[in-house]
Amino acid sequence: GNGYTTPPLVQFVSTTGHGAVAQAVVSNGSVTSINIISGGTGYQTPPTIVITGGGIGASATCQIEIDIDKADSFGDNNKFKEESKSVINFDESNPFGEINNA
């Protein structure tokens, strides 16, 4: 992009997550970088980054890292059952688990 005299607004648009906050850095009229101030929470897919105000043409994409230890929890079904027993009921009549309403 070009024509930026002040840092534009950076917004993250997502149907799953929220709370990400970032600040654009402008040098010589261009957005040169975007600093993440808060990564937000709940993102299951990368959000769309919308850059508005102060100039034209700047764009950005992002990547997310989902912090799930699949090998220690979800990959080992018995360990998953143990870790989630206060939330999900697993028994002979319900081997796939039912959310605990208690």
C-alpha cells in the first residue's frame, strides 16, 4: 500500500475467534509491518485481516497455531476420557460420550 501518513486500523474478522489486537507500523508512506498486541482466543481458522484508513492498498494474511497436544490427549482415547470425565459421561450405554448436565 501507499499514501499512509498515520498507522491504519487493523481488524481481525472471524466467525470463530475474537479479541486479537494489532497495530500497523508505517514507514515512508507504506505499512511495513503489523505488531500483534494480543493474539485473541478461539480462532479455529485464520481470521481475515482488514486494514482501513490513512492510505490505500495495504493487505496482510495471518497464520494461527492451535495449541492442542493431540498425542497426549485426543490421540489417546483413554487419556481423553480420564481428562474429560467431569464434563463428558462415558459408560457402556453411552460409549461415545454425552455432555454431563450435572
